[in-house]
Amino acid sequence: MEFKVLGPIQVANERLAYTPSAPKVKQVLALLVMRANQIVTLESIIDELWGDHAPRTAVTTAQTYIYQLRKDFVVELGEECGERIIVTARPGYVLSVPEGSLDVHHFERLVDRAHACSTAGDAEGTARWTQAALRVWRGSPLADVPCGRVLQDYVSNLQEKRVSTQELSVRAAMDLERYRDLITELRSLVMEYPFNEWFHTQLVRVLNKAGRRVEALHAYQEARVLLRDELGLGPSHELRRAQQEVLGSAP
């Protein structure tokens, strides 16, 4: 059985895939998956579902959501051991899954390999493993889950890990001088993360390295105006330096 959170939440086996329809049941499942093989206290579940506004029936209602998940595992996935997947463990519950069942753990293992290659100075290996790690993603983490304050921390952490992996991938590709291949990727990244100045800076640099100076200067101007109009900031030293590299490369 596989549990996927790097995109819409999903539980799947070799035959079927299941996603809860009820929003709060999705939240409970997401919390159990993010803390797989660890005790998730009933208090944590209630905090995630209602925050500071828990109803008097919170305990009973949360227990009902756990019952619904166990039932759905049996009905939707053909599991005969629903009780064994979500185990009651005072003071809460444990999602008991084998190693390698979570897409987020698979992503993290691939990133570890990429970092090992980077440390060893192996740009080819770094590029290969970062791209493999990024292919695990199917969209924004827990994209279809209404996240409370507990899950939101997990989502923010995952998003940061994805960005740092994308940065590592870009660095490796630049070390390999794959400038033309990077142009499309970096254009997409500056659209996805418009306030990430590092991506803007690398776009200016790769356009220049690819011999597209006019486009490089235009990319610099777009970044400068965006930072000024949206954040009230001027370009960083690195972004200005990238511009000067373009101007310095003029014939």
C-alpha cells in the first residue's frame, strides 16, 4: 500500500486508489500519514481539526472519523486488516505502514543521494537524483486537504524542501553547462516563485550564457520592477551582479 501526500492525498494498492470525500476525514488521514508509525494523540487531531474552537463533541467526532477511515480502507481498498493499519495506541492512534510506503520518504531518500553526489563534486549524479526526486511530486503538498495549523507546518516544510531541491538541480545543471535546457525550467520557476530572487538571478545568467543578451536584460528588468512594485525592494547584489555580467559580455 502507498500513501501519497506530494500532491492531492491518496492511498493506493496494486488494484485501487482511495481518497476520502469528507474534508475533515481527509485532514485526519493526512495527519496520520505525515506522522506515520508515530503516535498521533487525540489532542493533536482535535487541534488540527478545530484549533481553539473545538466543539464539546470533539472527542467523539474525532473517533468517528478514525472509524470512518478504517471502514473505508476495508471497503475501498479491499483490506481485511483495517484495524492493523490504523492502530489504537494510547493516547491516540498510529498509522502502521511498512518502510517505503510514503512518497515523501521516497523523495527525501532521493534528495539525500543528490546531496551526497553534490558533496562529492559529482554534478551529473546530483542532476540525476534531484530530477528523480522532483518527479515524485504530483502538485502542491496535500493540495486537496483543508489544512489546519498542525498540517500547515508540514506543508510549509515540504515546500521549502522542494524549493531547495530545485535550487540544487539548477546548480548542477549550470555546472554541467546545460544553459539552453535551463531556460525553460527557470522561466517556469520564476512564474511559480515570483519572489524568489535566486531563480530570477539564475535566469538572467543562463540567458546570457546561452548568448541571449537582450532577453537576459529583459529578465533582469522584469525582476527589478516586480521587486520594486510588489515588495518595495531593490535588486540584491547578486541580481545586479548578474546584470553587470550581461553588460560586460557585450562585444
